[in-house]
Amino acid sequence: MDGFAAVDFEFARQVLQRGTAALFVVAFVSTANQFRPLLGERGMLPAPELLDWARSSPRASKLLRPTLFRHVRYTDRRLVALCIAGIVIAAALVCGIPQLGPPWVPMLCFLALWLGYMSITSIGQTFYGFGWEMLLLEAGFLAAFLGSDDQPPPTVVIVLFWWLVLRLEFGAGMIKIRGGREWRDLTALMYHHETQPMPGPLSRQAHLLPRWFHKVEVVGNHFAQLIVPWFLFAPLLGLWVPGPVPAIVGAVAAVIVIATQLWLVITGNFAWLNWMTIVLAFSAIGVPGITIRPVAEPVEGPWIIHGMPLPWLVVTCAVGVLYAVLSWAPLRNLFARRQLMNASFNRWQLANAYGAFGTVTKKRIEIVVEGTADEDPDAATWHEYGFKGKPGDVRRIPRQYAPYHLRLDWLMWFLPLGRSLDEWFTEFLVKLLEADDATLRLLADDPFHGERPRWVRAVSYRYRFTTRAEFRATRARWVRERRRPVLGPVSLRRRA
């Protein structure tokens, strides 16, 4: 680093800008495909009703985070238009087109993505209530101030990315240490691969690894989250300590974070959480001598400092000051007894608190949804609806969907953990009784092929991965045991 300019972090900037933009593409595509049946005008939790409630009183309005739909009436068509605009802008950033202009161009593009996606998450209710939503927003905001290809990245913004990784990783590590006993006695990962919200194709193989390996996994996780992130800041010592050692220490810390996240990528489906963390960790990898375009002439002068225009330097320093002010609350939270997880301390979701899986469930309970076309539900033959990501058919290999996010499947995992069934779930059953086409497209298998069932019900099952011997005998990936009815049978006639 050279004062205000992180001259050796051009490679890091390219990964940060293009990687963050690529994940915005995924986020907007996911929204375009799923928002309308979940939250649209005829969705399970209609966003227009939330917006009407927010407009009903000043107090209600303050509870709603910033969204364009506060000022422009929500329609499904406008939602799709917003998604298309976001995809186009993000794709251009992935290709590096805005980065060819002055720094204001990529800044405006990233801020447009930030504001556009915040407009969606603010009305997304429980379907958008996950930490990776605010993580993408914060990363998008910071990426807006990385500058263009013809100037070095600002040091202050690179350091803010390290601070983001520290809050993300160290926060998650502290949540675990303070959380379930299984993280302290090193048994958490003996259960996690089997009971995580949406297993991937290699989750069963990971679960079947030896007991000692799972304990090593937990130790490695604690090391990677509680100790390693602090070394991301080592390159700052290069301002005072000559030689390559500070940069090497920072790069090694980044590689460790990336390696642990890749293990999570291949053993589960956590939307873009792990992918975003990998992209952010590249912020600490400095590679000398990389330039995309020659720095514009003159390289120094009264309006050029360390290769950056003075107005741009003022803007990036102002962002640093803003974050210094906003970071006091999340810094205290990291060391608080009652640490908040995935919490925002301001309306704009900047300098957030992160964390995940403070406790690990020991048993996997799945809610299976069934329907029948028979008149008498007590003597009926029931057929199971198939979901795209969550376990169902015991012979099916779990699919890899991440970084794409299957929002309905994820919330189905939470149902057995709650005290009562959420409002959206009963509306989901109504949509199945109506054979709503948009809702059925969220599923992998409709046993009634677009026709209306007469009855639907929800039943809980205990799932576990098969052992190697059980798999050889049955070719099944899961063993499941029916537990009890959860809801129903219900029909539209009875509901009326």
C-alpha cells in the first residue's frame, strides 16, 4: 500500500467488483423467478398489503426500510422491470464496462444495484429475512467506491472490506462459542451436514466421515473464524514495515478463509453466503505489478494524489469516516454478552452484525405436503408434492443450487422449529388447492399435473442419511420415519 492508494490490490478490486456484481445477477434472477408467487400481488404474503400498512400511519412507515415502492406503486410488472434493470447493470459490471469510464460511473452502477435490491428486500418480509441479503447490500455499497481501472483502488475502501470480513467471520465464530454446547465440545459437525437447511450432493458423504474428522472440522472452523480474520489487516503494516511479509500474511489469511468457505460450498446450499465471503476474502490478496489500464497522465499534481483525483479521494475518505461512525455499534456487539446475529443498526443496512448457526439441530424433521383427489380424506390415497431443493424422495440425490436461493424450500426447513405454522404456509396450502400455476412452478413435482386436489395436508417425518450398508441394500440416500400429522386434511370447501 502507498498511503491513500492500495497499489498492489488491483487484482483484489477486479474480483470484488466483478464477483459482487455476479452475485447481484443471481439475486435479481432469483427474485424475478420467485418474488411474484411468494410476495407479489397474488402472493402468499402480498407486498402491496405491507406497503398499504406502512402508508397507514407515520409510525408504521418508520418500520419499513427504504424502498422505491414507497414512492412508486408496486405492481408485479414493475418488480420484473426492476429485476431486469438490475440484471443488465450487474452484467455490465461483470464484463467491466462501467469500470472503463471515470470512477463515478461504476459508483453510480453499484449504488443503483444497492438501492434497487434494497427496495426488494425491504418488502420481502420473512422470505428475505436472511443475513446474506444484507451482506450483498453492504458489499455492493462498498464496491461502489473501489474506483475505475485507470487508477489504484483506495486504501480506505480495501480496509473497509477487511472490516466487513472480520464482522462476518469473527461474528459467526463468537455466535457459535456463545451458542450451543455442541460447538464447544466439538460435536456440532457430527449433525450439521445431515440437519442443515438444504443439503447438497456431497452432504451425505461429508456426514459419513469419521467422528475424529468432524472434531477437526470444528477446530478448523473456530480457527478460521476467531483467529484468522484479524490477520487480514496485516498488509497495513506494509506502510511502516518494509518487505513482503505483511502482504504475505494477509494473503495467507485470505486463502484460509477461502478454503473453509469452499468446503461449505461443496457440502451444502447456503445461497450466496459462502460465495460472497469468498469474494470478500480476495480483498486481502495483494499482487504487485497488475494493472488493467495505464494510470491517466499526469499521475501527480495538485488535483491528483497517489494516482487518484482529489474529488474522488475526498469521497472515499468520507465513506471511511461514515463507516467509522457507524461501526461503533457492531464493534460493541461482537463482544457483547447478548450478541445480535444478522442485525442492522441503521435503516440503510451498513456496518451490520452477522453470524449463523449458533446452535445445530440434532434431528432432521421435514414437513411433507400431500394432496388427494379423493372425496373421503380418511380413505384417500395421498400423493406427495416434490420440492426442488429440500429432501423428499429418499432415493433422490440432493441437488446443488447455491448460489441460487430457493426461498420456499429454505423456509420449509424452519417450520418444525417454530411454535406454530407461519401465515405464509397456510396460504401456500390454499395455493395448492387452487392449483395456482405460479406457485406450482416453485415446486419440482406436482402429482396432479395442474389439476386441483380436493384435500391437502401436512405431515412431519424424521429424516436421516443412510449408512453405507443401508445404501448398498436399498440405493436410498435417506431413511425417513413418519411422526405425526401437522395440519389438515383441509379443502377449499371446508375453508369457506
